[in-house]
Amino acid sequence: MDIGAIFENTMRGFIGEQFIFFALAAIGLNIHFGFTGLLNFGQAVFMAAGAYGLSMMVVTWGLNFWVGVFVGLVIFPFILAVILGAPTLRLRADYLAIVTIAAAEIFRIMVRSPTFDRWTGSSDGLGGFATDFYDLSPFDPSERYFFDLFIGNQMWVVLIGWIVLAMAAFACWLLIRSPWGRVVKAIREDEDAARSLGKNAYWYKMQALYIGGVFGAMGGMLRAIGTQSAQPDNFITDVTFFVWVALILGGAGKVLGPVIGAAVLYAILNFSDIVLRQGVESNNIPDSIMSGTQVGQVRFMLVGLGLVLLATFRPQGILGNKEEMALDDR
Amino acid sequence: MTADLPANDAVNDPEAARAAMRDVAQEPGVAKPDPILVADGVARRFGGLTAVDVEHVEVQRGIITALIGPNGAGKTTLFNLLTNFDTPDAGTRTFDGNVIDKVPAHKIANHGMVRTFQLTKALSKMSVLDNMMLGATNQRGEKMWRSMVPFSWKQQEAEIELEAEALLDRFNMLHMRDEFAGTLSGGQRKLLEMARALMVKPKMVMLDEPMAGVNPALTQSLLQHVVGLRDEGMTVLFVEHDMDMVQEISDWVIVMAEGAIIAEGPPGAIGSNQAVVDAYLGSHHGEPLDLDADI
Ligand SMILES: Nc1ncnc2c1ncn2[C@@H]1O[C@H](COP(=O)(O)OP(=O)(O)OP(=O)(O)O)[C@@H](O)[C@H]1O
Ligand SMILES: [Mg+2]
């Protein structure tokens, strides 16, 4: 066993890029579900909007990188929120859930289709849109940084990612402890009560859908920048599922819940990955039980098991409050 | 009861309003001297069932009006129609001189009319104080972008908090300000919902069974609060099954049965009205209704 490698990998999960992408998307989902009570089962489509907003502006239309950032973070999520929210937010909560699941898949399949190849690069996706970003990097691409955890370009993504994540968490905190936050929480608790007190529930839900989508787009865009590609299969339904796992694990309705949840999720994934892999390679885990190619799947089974245990023993998540959760049952 | 609550015009004198009711004829749909709320031809059907079919009804400004009727008479449905939480199949509603047929439910509060719900809607996972502060209207910090600039709303927030605390104090709930509303008892929730409605500073409150499930000791204080609201010039319309309470605090009673207004009159006279007796006890019943008995 190589303890050093295990520790390094776990730390990379705990503070690395994957964690940052998913923490951002989960902050958005927390605004949707944790605070406003919106059932968004298609956060991946907002992430894709961020990724494709940037890459299409730069690659397909040759616009400036920063124009792409603006379109990906502000315009695309806005269009999506209107398309998804306008027909559903007046209806019961389940309608948004159905529409978001469908929208995420429709978007992915459309982007993937050869028909739109000229604009989206179909299944190969788009690349080479992030050079402006890496040009700004103060890190030497051939060096390793931060206890040798990240190479230069990775370090730049992680550093910017952390700054964006900190600002996103701060913005979420500001929103939630404001009168605006009070209104959306009231809508989560009882929409009719909020309306009887003069609050336009529809409008607030639309705003929450949008602002949560913007955070999702940030996650998706950073992911595209980090991997230097926007690909349809980076936004499959599983991605939405991971965002939900991060949120539930950390504690929905707590500002830092999704951040902690994403960190723990990726630490566990990376930890089990390297431990299992080393076990298989050193033959401590015999081939009859698991082969090297199965490690990837088995670690998700472990995460699933962990979730079952969490639901049993700590349903409120890591940061959640048990008393608060129990109020539902009265 | 000195908190400067509703922003009602001083001309609006509850004593005068009550006095004016003495000359009003005791018949269903009768015109009032100074109506604040008028419903005309309002009907609502659920499938084959006609839940509400009100030809005409007026609610006098500045008094306490009780809306009574057997279970399923359509009282709650009428409340929903008057506050636009439900859309009628036909009919016009006028509040304070404005036709409100096309006004969305959330804007009704801005017009000065707030309703409570028969099934209490405490916002469980919010503190009692947050429940209260939610009720204040025109909050600057409720705009999404401004909400992230705290200094632009902190001042107003502090003022709203003071108002909320004053009201909580008045309802003897100040010691619970930081509890989750979900931990309150059923009666306390009724109190909270009523206090929260007052945060809107309405001209008129509509209370759907405010005393249901409230213990007798608390009921008395609740009744006093309702009377207090009227004495400050607010209009109160409330649904209640307990006739003792109706007798005690209401200035006028409107009776519904099977969706229609069947009788109106002062609380002392309504019990001997034949239509009311029939509605409650079935027709062909000879004796006058004993309104002191619980129904
Ligand atoms: N959403 C609905 N769908 C179908 N029928 C309804 C609906 N709401 C009310 N009704 C019917 O309309 C009638 C009037 O109901 P409503 O709740 O207004 O009565 P109520 O006078 O408030 O009675 P209670 O004193 O028991 O509260 C009832 O027969 C009820 O079954
Ligand atoms: Mg009712």
C-alpha cells in the first residue's frame, strides 16, 4: 500500500477541480431545492448551458472569451430558466421535476446530434476556447504546486475555482439571510401563505430558478475550462444525480451544505478508487472478486451504500439540523 | 391596544358604522350604508356541485361580520373567491371601490385585504419572528439584486422587526420569537397567523375559523384582539361555528347554506330566523334555534 498516493488522491478529491465544479452546481441546486423547494432534476442542463455558452461563443462564432463567459453565465441560464419555469412554476412542484429531467436530456441529445455539428461539434464537442484563460495563469505548466498536488494549469483552474466558489457561497449567504431569502423560504414552506401576504410566488420561484441556474452554469463552465472541452457526455443524467448526492450529503438548506457535501463525496470517491486499485494491482483483492476495470463501478456502489447509511442514521445530512427536519412530521 | 396598527382613515369610526347597521333590513343580500367588500353574482361549481352561488352580498366597513353556516355551506370557498385564491365561474367582486376580478391573489394583500386559512399555514421551518416579518409589505430587501446589498435594507429591516415584536407582544407571543413556528401548538399557530396577517397593515382581515382548536382561555384573548382590531377601524369578516363567540363579538351575521346567502341580521335576531333554523336543523322544524348550544 502506498499511503502517500492514497493521501494525495483523497486530498485532490477534497479540494480539487471535480469538487469545485460540483460544489458550485450544488450551491445552485441548494437555492432551488434547499431554500425555495423547487424540484430541479436537470441541473446538468444549466451546467451544460455554462459550458456551451462559453465554447460556442468562442469557437463557433469567434467572439471574445469574456463575451463567452457572459453569455454562458447570464444569457443561457436566463433563456433556460424562462423555458423551464414559465410553463411549470404556476403548477405543482412535480411538473418542474418532469420538465427539467426531459430538458436536460433533450439538450444533450440535440447538442450531440450531427445536425448541429457546425455549431456544437456534436459528440466530439468543442475545444480550444480557453486559451485566453490559461494565458493569464501565473503558474508554470510544467511545474507542480500546492504540495505537488496540482500541475501548473490545474493549479490555475483550482485557484480561480476556489475564488469563484468562495464568492458564490458568499452571494448565496447574502441572498438567503436577506428578506428575499425569507420570501423564498416561505414559498418552500407554503406558497399560499406567502401569496396571502402579498408575495408573488411565481416571480420569486422564477428568480430562484434563474439564480440557482447561474451557479450551475458556473460549475459547468469551469469544468469545460478545466478539461479544455465542452462535450455532451459531460452532462449526462448522472451529473445531476451527483449534484443531488452532494447536496443531500452535506445538508440541503444550509449555505455550506453543498460545499461540504461535494468535498466529502469526491474525497470518498477518490479514496475508494485508489485503495481498490492498489488492492487489485497488488493482488490483495483477488481477480475473482474484482478486476481493475471494475473499480470504477464498485466505488459508486460504495457511495450508494454510504448514502443508504446516511439516510438511515443522519437523514438531515452532515450540516443539517435534526430538530428542524423533524418539524416536517407534525 | 395602543400600537398604531392599521393605516385606516380617521373618518372611519367603528361606533358610527355599528350604529348605521341598526337601520339595515334583515334580509339576505341587503345593501349596507358603507360597504367595503361587495360580491355580485359570484358562483363556483365543482363538477356537478354548486359550492357557491351568491346573488349579492355586502360587507360593512369598520365592523365585525360573522359568516356562519353548516359544514359544506361554501364559506371557505367564498373566502377563496373573494381573495382570488380561486376563480369564480361568474360574478364580480369589488373591494374598497375597486373591481378586483382580475387582480392576482398576491396583489390582494397590497389592496389592503388579508385572509387567514382554515387549515393554519404556519411556516414551520421559519422562526416565529421570520413568520411575522414576512408579512410586512414593500420591503426593499425582497428585490433579488438589492437583497445582496444589506446596507440598502438594514434600516427598514430593523423597523419591521420592531413592529413584529410589538405585535407579538400584543398577542402574548413575544417569548417565542426565536422558536421554529413548527414547534407551536395548534392554537398558538392560529394566533401567529392572525398576528402575521396584521403585519400587512390591512384595511380588512378575513379569518377562516380563527378560534377552531384554541383553548377557552386563549379564545377569550383572541376575541379581545378581534374586537381591538375593529376598534382601531379595521373591518373583520370571520367564519365561526361556535355561536357563543358569534354572539359575543360580531356586529352583523351573514348565514350561508348550500352555497347561497340565506339570511342576514344582527346576532341577537338571527337565531329566530326561520330560514336559518331550517338550514341548521332541516326544514319542517318548529322551534326557534337555540344559538347558545354548540353546533
Ligand atoms: N376543491 C374542491 N373540489 C371539489 N369540491 C370542493 C372543493 N372545495 C370545496 N368543495 C365542495 O364545496 C362545498 C363547500 O365547501 P367549503 O369548504 O366552502 O365549505 P365550508 O362552508 O367552509 O365548510 P366547513 O364549515 O366545514 O369548513 C363542499 O361540498 C365541498 O365538498
Ligand atoms: Mg370552511
